[in-house]
Amino acid sequence: MVLDSHEEYKLKQLVRNLGKRTGRHTELVTVYVPAGYNMDNIIGQLSEEQGTASNIKSKTTKKNVVDALEKAIQSLRIVGRTPANGLALFCGNVSEQEGVQDLKVWTIEPPEPLAIKLYRCDKEFILGPLEDMISHKDVYGLVTMDNKNATLATLKGNRYNILKSTASGYSGKHRAGGQSAARFQRLMKEQSHNFKKRVGEYMTEIFLPVITDLRGIVIGGPAGTKNDFIDGDFINHELKKKILVVKDTTYTDESGIRELIDAAKDDLSDVEIIRHREVMQKVLKALVGEGNVAYGPSLQKALDAGAIDTLILSENLPEEEIDQLYEKVKAQGGKIEIMNDEFEEGMQLWKTFKGKVALLRFKIE
């Protein structure tokens, strides 16, 4: 099951909301029903747990746990048969006032089949299985290098992460007094070789442990050095198989990493940051071109006219507003992208367009 932008946003919001909930004691109930598992067996287990909970010494905690289990059982009975992907249930007293009960229950069919069967009573809800599903598992390795500097990073979802920046100590074209040209060239060659070897070792240290999730490695930099690096015996043979594309870049620091992501955008088109960057570039192009874009007061006119092809929203907007806009645009056959402000395009969306802008099917007056 592939989540669209809104479904992913909703699941993230739920996980964030549940993550903020804490019980005064071990009275928050988490239940994971795996795909294909008999719901009656889970209900039977929770009924047995009610009996066990009656032994809890604290009257308040006992009542909260027993009542939460009862509410969970009722919710599972309403669901009936186990959904195709299984079911996650969270229930408990979330009142912030001592001695006041406020029982809440959340049930959700996850986007992927659940393999885990779990019942837990704790001070916090157990969210790991859902967090794994909404985290971006695919990772790309990024390397930029020349003879003087190298930067290694990973690209995952909507962000890149600089993991290593290193310098070669390369002394350039000027040799020390008394050095012969041949000796100088030999030292430079040795220094360059050792630097490439060190970069290769950093690649092994950083990328090999995540090779299972590594979709590919993208290497950039000025033409000569990076080509010698790739052609030489510097890169672990398993990582060498993962090299996806090689691109020329001017810089080799963090600016070079951003330059490399942009240069390789056709090869990284499934990465969220690339998709968001491209959609914002379309917005800016429309602003100076044909004008098939709406924001501010004109956005409502575009909604009323059914003219929206893609609505781009910031995660910073109220959840209720995002839901309302999503339902209206979806009913009109439009698409939606939801961005956070942790990278340049998301920040631009929030600051320049106040979190809302749309690409249109046709221009409106």
C-alpha cells in the first residue's frame, strides 16, 4: 500500500499525537493484531488480562487499566474481522488531572501488513512498528570530492545529512625549496592516493552498515579526481556495485552536496526532496510565465472554479484546514503535496506563500 501525501501526513500526525501521551502509571494499552490473525483470540487475551489487572494494588490504576481494556475489547468487537493489514489499537486514560478519568481509544489499519502480535500496558504507547512504516527506508549515499576535500552524506526522504567532511592536506602546485620536480610529483601522487584511500574507507564505514537499505550511491566533483577514484581500487566492491550515477559538480562541500542532488534529480526522482523541489520550481516558473498558479485570495477562487491541478500545503497549517482542503481538491480530481519546512523549498512555501499555493489546470481571472 503506497501512501499518498495526505495519508502519510495523517499517520505522522497520529503517531506524533500518541507520542505526546503519557500515563501516570503503566495504564496505557497498546495492541497490535497481525495480518491474518483471528480477532477473537486477541479479544480473549484482553479479557484474561482484565482478570490479571484486578490484582493491581492501586485502586485508581486498577480501574484505569480494567476500563481501558474493556474499551479496547469493545472497539475490537466493533471492528469485527481483522483488516487486511492487521490492526493497531491504543487506549488509556489520558487525563492530565489526577483522579479524573478521560479514556480515549485510537484504532488504525496500518499502511503495510503487521507482522508483530503485541499487547503491552505501559506509561507510553508502543509506536515503533508504525514509526518504521512511515520512516523513509530507502537511503542514497552522496559523495563529492576533489584532490583537496571530500564530503559524504546520506539522502533520505526530505533531507540530506552530512556525515563526514575531510581534507587531504594537499599542498598544491608549489614545491618546497630544494625539492626536485620528480620528487614533488611523486609526493603529490602519493598524497592523492592516500586521500582517495581514506575517502574509500569512510565510505565503507558509513555506507556498508546500511547497504540493505542503500538504493544507490551518487558521486560528484570535478571530472579528473572522482573518475580516478571510481576507476581505482579505493571503493569496497559491494559499494561499487551500488554506484548509481556520476555527476560533475563545481563544489565539494555542503554546497556541492546540494549541487549533486540537483544534478542527479532525474536519477533520484522518487526521493521526496526531489519531488518537492520540482513542484516548487513549477510554481516559480508559472509565476513568471503563463500564470497558472494561485495563492492568497486567488486560491479560494481557484477552488470554487475546480481549477486546481496540484495543491501544495505546509505541514505548519492547522490539521483541520489541511483535511478540509484535501477533501475538496480530491473531490475535484486534483493532487496534493504536503511539505515540512526543514528544507529550502518547504521554508519558501511557508514564508512566501503562507503555506498554501496551487498549480492550476487553467488560468483564472
